[in-house]
Amino acid sequence: MEIGSRTEPMTGEFRSRVQQWKRRKLDSLRYDCRCAYTLKSDLEPRVAKITASFGKSEPMIKSGRIMKICIAFLLCASFFSSGFAQESKDVQALIQKLEDRDKQARIIAIKTVKLLGVEAKAAIPALTLLLKDSDTDLRENAAEALGKMGVEARVASPALTEALKDSNDRVRSNAAFALGQIGVEARSAAPALGELLKDQSAWARGNAAFALGKIGEAKPYLPSLIELLKDQQENVRKDAAEAVGRAGADARAAVPALALLLHDNSAQVRRYTAEALGRIGPDAKPVLPELVASLRDKEFAVRTHSAYALSKIGVEPKAAIPVWIELLKDSSEHLRSYAADALGAMGPDARAAAPALIEALKDQDRFVRVGASKGLIKIGAEAGTIVPALIETLKDNEPLVRASAATALGALGAEAKAALPALTELQKDQATVVKLAADGAVSKIHSSGSAARSR
């Protein structure tokens, strides 16, 4: 049941407080969005300089893009997590409403607590008391609100464990989920969660499986969890697969059942199944053919976790090279980049992939092009084949790609002397990271040539 679905009016005083909070939130969001935009605009032109000063240009630039996105997201996300809880008196007002005689006032207060999450952690004791309320709606929503508190709700673990026996299935389900969100500090709830795996409610069974995985207690309940992999309900199969995976190599007995789930109708089930097989590791080798087939799954998340699983399980080079080469043509740039990196990690065993990696130097995604440059060096591709392609890559529009190509040429030493004119020109590049890479490459080529002549 959704909180706040009823239309009974709020009290005048509380309505006024909520409206004031909303106005503060809106003003805060507008300000934060301006800050995020300004920060992004200010950082973007200086990323190369900043990263060069750390001496680790490519990883820093790659993570720099993520960093800026995360900063902007976090600033905007404060719309949901700050404001009303900035003043302790507002949280105290909420707590008072949680104790109000009027049910609807308490429902509204719980809804607000859920929006605030850990910012309203002072309400945890009041929410814990509501788990024993005679009203089903209040118990259900209190358990859900505690689930928003994460580990901060650990003090409520005993009450939540008791709520696993509630007569209402939604209360049991929400209590199980909340225990999972608390994590390892709720381990004492494992026996009760194990019992809940047999519940009549699909959501209760699924959340019990989820919680056992999150609190680190899936191993003792593997037989029941493996049985749930065959459950008729999608959410149960998904949560059971995730929990089984968290048992790691100890869940090797689940491999046959997981292999079947790679063909499940639900993309979510297939995704968590692939991840579980990766967590099990080398003991999941019997399922390699199915995982390779999953690399062609229509869902990006399934393909990604199948690739992850293959890398964790381990594939013989002869069988793996065609798989990664095919992934270099995937519609997802993330998977193409992953494939380039995987081929490079195989070293000389993947020399047959050189033509595919040379082609990947023209990929539309810059990180794929960077991975291809690195991969060509790692696999030990013949200099005569790759030097012309890398020289052409020195003209790339992206500084990161130019720098990577220069670094690759430098790694070839004297074999890349044909690239010296282009590299010398690149030493005048406006991007600091590119200039540094070009300087290093020119120095390595010259020193390698001198060493060869002295022998």
C-alpha cells in the first residue's frame, strides 16, 4: 500500500511547515544546479592540467568525467536529503507527528521521513515503536521507513526481527528488506530470515533471500536458496540468485540451477544470475557456453555481467579471443571498452586480435580507442603493423586518445622511429597531458635507438 494515497487534509500548522520546507528545497535545488553547472564549466578546461600534476593522466581524466557527473548529481540530490532536516526542530516536529493520535498525520510524517532517509535518523526510536502499533498501515510504512535508514537503523534490528512474524505479509516483507539494508550488523536475524524463505508471500520470500545475502549469512541457507531459484515469481528468483552469488565459491552446487536461469524470461533474473556465476568463480566453468551465448543478450546489463563472469571464471585464450573480438563490435561502448581491456590483459596470447584492435582505434568512443592503443602494446603486436595506425591516432580530436597513442609508440622504442616527426609536432600540443606523453615517447625512442647502436 502506498503511503499518502488517502486525501484527508493535513492540519493547518503541519501543512504550513511542509510548504515552507518545499520552498526551501526548491530554492536549494536551483542554487545547487547553478553550482553544479559552474563547477563543471570551471573544471572541464583544466582537467588535463590537474591530472598531469598527479602524474596519472589517463585514469584521472577518465574518472574525472565520472567525478564531475557525481558532484553535479550529489549537489542536485540534496533536494531530497537536506533542507527540512537542516534544523533539528523540524525533525523533532516530525517525531511529534509520528506520535500523533491522528493516523493520517502519522502517515504523512512517515512519508516525509522516508523522503529524508538518514537525515531523519532521530526518528528511528519512534518508528521502531510503530512496528508494534495495532494499525497494519502504520506497521507496514514504519518498516519501510526504517529500510531507508540503512545501517543507522541497527538499533531497530530486534524489533524488525520480531516483525518478520507479523500477521501482515507486507510488514514481514518490509521488515526483511530493512534488515538487509542494515547489513552485517543484523546477522542475528538470520534464523528468522531463513524461516521467512518459506513464506506464502513472494515479496517476503524474495526480501528474506535478499537480506540473507546482504547480512552475509547466505551460506547456511544455500539449499533453501537454490530451491528458490526455481520459484514461480520473478522477484524471488532474482533475489535468490543475488543471495546465492554472495556465498561465493561455496555456492558451487548452485551452478546447474543458475545455468538454467541464464535463459529466464526476466532480464533482471538473467543479470543477477550472470553476476552470481562470476562471484562463484572458476567452479562455474561448466556454464561457460551459456555465458558466452549471454554476451549476445538483447539487454545491456545481462551482456555486461556475463562479460564480468567470464573474466572471473577464466576462459582459455583460444576460446576467449573470438568472444572478446566479437564484443569489440557491441552496441555498448562500455562493453567494447571492456573487451579491449580484456584482450590487452591476455598479453601475447591475444596477438591474433591485433587487426581487431587496430580497427578499434577508430571507434566512436574515446575510451575504446584508448583501450585499443594500450591493448596493442600489451599483446605485443608487430611494430610494422601498428605504428602507422598509431601515428594516425596521434591526430585524434581527444587529448586522452592522442596521449595514449603517444605512450604506446614510446613503449615500442626504436621500432617506432618513423613516428618521431609526428611526436615532435605533438610536443607543442595545447593539452599538458599530451605534451608530457609526447616528450616521454620521443625520449624513449631516442634512448632505445642509442642503446641499440652502442651494442
